[in-house]
Amino acid sequence: MTVRRLLVPAGLCAALLTSCLLGLAALLFAPDLALATTTMPKQVTCPVCEKEITVYVISSTNTFGGADFDLCSHAAGTEPRLLRVWSCPRCWYSRWSGKFEESVEKAVKKRILEDLEPEVPLGEVKSQTDIPGFVKFGLAGTILEWEEVEPRELADHWIEAAWAVRCEGWDSLAPLKADPELSEAKRALDKKLSGWQREHPGGEQDFWRCRADLAAADLYLERAGEEGRDPVDAALHRLIAASWLRSRGENHRAAPVFKSLHDDESLPLAIRATAVSMLESISRERGFQERFLAALARAQESGRIDEENDGSLSCIAGETCRFLGRDKEARDHLVHALEVASRPTWVDKFGRAALERIKGSRSRAADAEGQPQDTE
């Protein structure tokens, strides 16, 4: 066997070396960019109406966006969760990507063709990215219910659906982005906020990115209330703060801020319209959260859930109830999680920390209302 020597021009060697060094620099200094979510197109056939559609398969992703207190993870760049459910734009059959091409029972197929419709009217769909995540997850969940799958499987789906709505919540800022002057003002404030977050990263404890975002939101709410601040500037501060709260699932705190912005008729229309858009997004997430809690309750009542998953999902349920403003239910779920015999080891630390967060929420609410804190 003859081995041929490959001769590479010196200039090309330098270019290749430079390219490699730049790539290494990206990995070292900008890992969020270097390891951003990447996808590959794939042709699949809908098992219901036999339409051939183009979907996107996730090649790589990351969790550099950190996790929220209910364990919802975030990626830097494209959010992969929104690509994991595929939908057929002809019959609206929707399923998790790994099961999309599996056969569908005849009775369910008939019901899909006759009754399945998206939650909101959609125009021409040219790509999977034209279909909002809340639509895809809602359609897929409806089909799972028609198939009468195990409640545990439904619980898994509906909490992922709630997280998908949260992850695409930034799209609700569209009305503000359409106003050039307000959009530029928001970018300037965002730049200042990013600088503050870099100086106050939230420490090295668990959920540090989440903690940093929530601390920044508190800072902006405080600044919004400073005496003498321009009303529109103050409203932008509150809008940004509420948006950060909303992005981390803290909707029980974000929703009242958005509502007050919407109700203030003296504010620019773009701010009020953005507040409405955010409130609609929160409402959709809450709907999916309620379905998650209902499905989990059925799974627990039936006894068809193993203890390890019971402990894990009960922790998530506890934080979900806190986000919904239902602290008593939150405590009940967390106490139950801590009592499950074969719970995962992380549940103890997580559960105790979540119970402390509930106390903190009650203290904040009591301070806001000028009432003594309930020490129960």
C-alpha cells in the first residue's frame, strides 16, 4: 500500500491554524456561542394524513441558561424544548419527535382528522418554527388524552408544555420591539442590567443564574419606584423586571406588574400591548401547570407511579404551586416528597430549600401589605 504525502501550502496552514485557535478561543471564552443549539433538517411522513413534512432534529444543545426553581432548564441561543414536538401542518397531528412516526390507532386517527384544531388560528405554515410551542404541545397533549395514556406520562408532558411556554415567553415582547424609540430605550436598560448581573452573579450556589435574574428584577423594581423618575422610564424598568420574573416562572409576582402596566392608560400603547401579550403567555403556562398537577394527582391516587418519580415530581409540583400562588398546596407536595421512602438523594436539599422559598414569599407579601408575617 502506497501512502501519498499531502502537501498543504504555507498560507493555508496558517489559515487553518488561525481557524483552530479561534475555535478554541470560542470554547474557552464564549462557550454559550460555541455550544449553541444546532439542528439538522429531516423529512418525515405524517402517520395520520401521509403528508411529507420537514422537521428539525437537534444535533447539539446546552443548558447555559441555567435552571429555574421548578427545574425548568434553559439553553443559550435557540431553545431546544420548542423543537422536540413535531406537528403536521395539514392534519395537526403532533407528537414528541422520537415517537412521531409510530403508527396511530384507527379510532384516534379518525378523531384527529375530524376534530383536532390548533388553539389559535395560524396562517400559512412553511416551517415547524412557524407553529408556536404552546400550540404544538397543546395538540400533542390532547392526542395523548385521547389515547388514554398513563397519568404519569401525561404529567410529564404537561409540565414540559408549561416550560415550553415559559421558554418562548420572550416572543411576547414583540409589541415593544415594534416601537423604535421604546425598543432602543429598552436595549440601553438591558445593557445596564447585564453589566449589573456580571458584577452580581448570584454566588456559586445552586440555581445561581436564576438567582441573579431575580435579584436584577428586584433591583429594577426598586429603581422604578425612585422619586422623580420619568413615568415612561419607570414603566420600562417595571416591564423589564416583570419580564425577568416571568422568564424564571415567578408569574405570581410578574402578573400583577403586567396588569398594572396594562391598566395605566397614560403609558405608550407599545408598553400596554406588551403587558397584555405577557399576561396571555402567563395564562397559557398556568393552564398547562394545572393539567400537570391534575395528571400527577391521578397518578398518585392510582398508585401507578414509582417512589423515585413520586418524590421528584412532587418537588416540581411544590414549586409549580408556589408559582401559582398556592402556598399551602406547595407545602403539602414538598412535605410529601420528603416523606417518600425511596426518594432521590437530591430531593432532601431541594425540598428544604423550596420550603424556605415559600416562607420568603409569604414574608415579602406580608411586607407589601403591611401585615405581620404568618409564622405557620
